[in-house]
Amino acid sequence: MSTLTLRTAGESHGPALTVLIEGFPADVTIDLDWINGELRRRQGGYGRGGRMRIERDEAVFLAGVRHGRSTGAPIVIQIANRDSRLDSAPAIENPRPGHADLAGAIKWLTTDCRNTLERASARETAGRVAGGALAGCLLREFGIEAVGFVTAVGTAAAQVSEQATAAELIASRDANEMYTPDAAAAEAMMAVVREAKKSQDTVGGVVEVRVFGVPIGLGSCASWEGKLDGRLMRAVGSVQAIKGVEIGLGFEAARRPGSAVHDAIRHDAAQRGMHHFGFVRDTNRAGGIEGGMTNGMPVVVRAAMKPISTLLQGMESVNLRTLQPQRSDYERSDVCAVPAASVVVQQVVAFEICAALCEKFGGDTLREMRAAREAYDSAVRGMGG
């Protein structure tokens, strides 16, 4: 079996977004309703702009799936753009601060920022959500589930129990437009968004993903490229507008003594049949990863999203053709896309966990992967007393 990979193509206002996934095993049931549901969640959330009222994202499988099951061949997913006007869209010669406009225009030696902004747009994340949700179909086969949610918008922060189950988090998260498990915080977050809109400004926040049911031993310490925490930070950090990523305590770990950072280990023989083989922790400050490998506790990844760069009020800029001052243009945008970011980050994390799962229990078919997982579990349980 080859390495599980995901690549996207397409522009924000082009005909469609296209996703190419290679290395996905055969015989996995593809839950199209689940995938499209995640695409709809990405389009939702409080604070979104007019573009989301135009698009109705749906995944269309063009290759690699037959009779609702993966074939083992490369999978191609297409997501059509209703707002398709790439060739008629006007040139943009005054780069918008906070966007890729200026760097891309200089990189590709043009005074028109349009090509750069079309590809750099967060519209691309629809493809990564579709790919991550596809990966989720495989993760389910192994009892693994990723749950993403919002923990802060501006200064409004949520309180989320570390003991909450996946089902509890999903139920409470889906009960409000801010995608946060804390109902009281949701009201405060919406107030922050309304104030930003009133000021013709934008607001960012923090999202968190917890992955439940991950077995011990995904990832590797044998090479720096194989370390799962590094891979997760790279994947999440590549999401548009994400400016910080942490695992477990993250930056807080730097402010604490070691005794308040590391997670003591104990063994509970009654839980030996679980995915953690009976090795349990009373805390999860490491976020489920030690030495670049999963340790059996839930994987916890947090990401900071900056405020959307496109401001209704515009910002000072320069015309690239004349080099004269010119305020940046307002392109239809959101006031807050933090809820949507929680969906994107959830699916990016899910895909990376799935890739590590495929590396550990690799096989051309789901049956082979299950057999490899069973053999691994048997071998681990045969260790020690």
C-alpha cells in the first residue's frame, strides 16, 4: 500500500475544486451523507458572509469509488463552484494587507493579484474537508473519531470539560451557531462578532480538535519526518489564517514545572483490552502524543485563527502598477469564520491521523488493515505479565 496523500486543485471562482487522494485502501464504505454534512458545516457558523449563501457544496466522486465503496485506485472528488467567474473577475492591483496578494504578485512577476488570491483563498479548504471526511470513513472502522469545536472568539472563551466524550462534545457543539460545547460562551462569542461587524472589522479565535480511540504507537521517533506531532502542526498550520498550533498544554507547558506538565502512567488490568492496552493516565497534558507517537490518550490539537484579512473598511495599500497609495478593495468576505475553521482543522487532523494509521497497519484492503491491527493488539497483549 502506498502512502496516503491528499492534493487539491482549483480556484475560488473557478469551475470547481478538485481533490486527489492516493493510497486509500479498498473496500471502505463511503458515507456520502456524512461527507456532505461536513461540507455544509464548513459553510455554516455565525459570522459568515454572502459567499456561503451562494454555494451549496456537495462532493461528487469521479474516480476510485464503485457501488459506494473504495476500489483502492486513486480517488478524485469534485466540488462545483456556483460562483464561477474566474475569467470575468476584475484585476486587483492594490494588494490587501494580511492576504497573499503582495507576496504572490511579486513571486509571479505580475501587477494583478487575482491569480494569487484565487488560489490562496480559504475556498480551497472545502477540498480538504471532503478529504478529511473521507478519511473519517476509514477511521470509524477502527473506532477512531475526531471532534472539532470552538474554544474562543476574540476575548470570549469557552469552558470545555476534559472528561467529555465524543458524543457529548458533538451534541453540545451542534446545538449553537458558534460550534462550541459551551452554550453560555456561545452567546458571548456572538456578541463579539456583532460588535466587530458594527465596527466594520473582523475577529479571530481558537479551535480545538480531540481525537478519541487512537491506539498507542501511531507516528514514529525514528526520524523527524515521522513524528506525528510535527506532522499535525505542519498540516494544521497550512490551513488559511491559522497562525499558531499547539498540542496538549502547548505554550502553557513552558510556564510550568515538569511535575505539572508530564502525565504519570499506571496500568489497569481491567482495561487491557482497550486501545491503550490498560496503560492509562489521570491527566492528558501531553495531548496524547509523546516522542512523536500516540500514547493511547485522546490526541488534542489547538489552533489560533487570525481575524479575516478582508475588512469592510479597507486598509492602506499601494497600487502595484502606479506605486501610488490606494486603499485595498473589499472582496465579499466574513466577519468571523472561526466556526468554519473548527470544521477544517478537525478534518485536516483526521486525515493526518488516518495517514499514520495506514502507515502502521498498511494494506491494500480494509480486511488486511484489520488483520494487521488485530495482530498488533495480540502482540502487545502478549507482552509482560
